[in-house]
Amino acid sequence: MSKKRDRLEVIHDILNIIQNNHNSIKPTPLLRYSNLSSQSFADYYKELIEKKFIKEVFDKKGKKFISPSDKGFEYLQKYKSILGFIEEFEL
Amino acid sequence: MPRGMFFRPEMIFTELVFSVIIILLCAFIYFKTKEVYELTKHKGIGYFRNAFLFFGLAYLFRFFVALANLADISLYFHRHYIMIISLVFTSFLSTIAILSLVFASIWKKIKTKNPHYALILIAVVTSVLTLVFGSVYLLTLINLGLFLFAIIVTYLNHKKSKKFSQLYIIYILLFVFWIFNLFNLIPNRFISFELRTIGYMVSISIFWVIYHKVSRTLK
């Protein structure tokens, strides 16, 4: 059985999915690829919007897409050193 | 013949240099972890950086206690009050620092919603005890008790882990030398200037090792 992902890992996975989809994805496929329950996804989505890790973009037809913000890219870049720090200090 | 402002200027100088280096190292650790905390809001990182913020402040007020010990201020009244106020702050800040470092490693197992209230409550109790008794002895004993608590809690938390924790040893040394540095404040102490200076150098080395680990992982 795979280990339950922790909060930081889930955030990383969500941002990674968006980045791997040319930095733009609709909410429904994001929910599907993120492997989370609808409720969990809604909670993380709300958190990521509030913390400005992702932003909602609307196309000409009014369809919603999700893109990472500068803060989201920064998180992805620093994820390895964040994990290294947590492991080093057993936090 | 009137005495100078200080009994022993070389001690004041040593205390000053020691305190400035420790406070700077604590500040470096605190600010180096700012970005990673703001990105993640990770509770463990939050407690970790708070521990060093409060250790830095505790060392600042410890310096004031040392200054009041060594200064020859003609009005005893002022010296006594400076000493007591600094002791109370040292007690409060060091309690929060020690407990924050413990919380940093056990935060996942804490079930209480707002554990920082317990932390502040314990710090207030230790400060009130220090204020009532106004004794460095008592402050040292309180910190020794907290130190034993910290050792037991972190040991129980890590005993299942098979790998040898180098960090555990560093934290033990950090606490041991904090208590040694408090013990140095006790008036008419019998620790020689040389031994005290060696203790200060070891304390600086411990903080340096932690700072080095932080800057290496977060470069």
C-alpha cells in the first residue's frame, strides 16, 4: 500500500500537474490527475488560491483554466530544498 | 579610591563578544528560514525558527543579567532591578525557545488545537517563579527541568527510528551549554575564566553547526 501523501507533497503534485500541462489546465482534469477526493481537492484548491500559488484564468469563451502563479513556480523550484531541510532537522 | 564602572572589564568584553555572536547566528537562522516558512507555512519549520528567535532574545537578556552582575553601579537599587527584570525575560524567552524546539520535532503528535497557549502558559509560570524568588539558581533549575523534559520527549519520539540522530546530540549539547551559560551567571561562582571561555566557544560552535546545516540545505 502506498504511503499517504503529506500536505507539502500534495501541493507539489498539484502544481506539477499544472506545469506538465503547459501551465494551464481545467479544474476537472486537475481533480482527476491529482488523485484526491472531491472534498480534499476543494480544500487544497481553496488553499492554493488563497495563498496565491495558482490563479484562475478565463478564455474568450468564459471557460476556466488554472495556472501557477510566480509563487507557485517558486514553490516547485524550491521543493527539493524544502524537503531536504525538513528531513535534515527532522521537522 | 572610586572604582570604575565595571569590576572586570575583560569579563564584560568576553560576555559582549559571546552574546553578539550567538545573537547574530540565531538571527541568521531565523531569517534564512523565513522564505521557506512563508512558502509552506509548515508548523515544524515555524516552531524551529521561533526557537532560534527566542534563543537569540534569551541570550540578549542573559547578557543584561551578566552586565548587572559585573557592573559597579553605585546605586544597588538599580542594579538589583535591572537584574530581576532581565532574569524574568531570560526565563520567559528561554522557556519558549526550549519548548519550541521540542514542539518542532513532535508537532505531528500534538493533538491540541492551539499548543502555543500551553507553551506561553508554562513560560509565564516559570517567569513568575523567577520574579518571586529572583534567583539565578532557580532559573537554572527550571531550565534543567525543561531540558530533562525535552530530552525525554524527543527521545521517546525518536526511539523507533533506527538511524542514529546526529541532530539529537546537537540539541542536547545546545541545551547543556545553555544551562552551563546560565550557571555562569550565579554570583560567587567557582568556574574559572578560562573554563567559562571554553564553554562560550563550544556554545558558539554548536550554533555555528546549526546555522551551517540550515544554510547548506536552503542554499
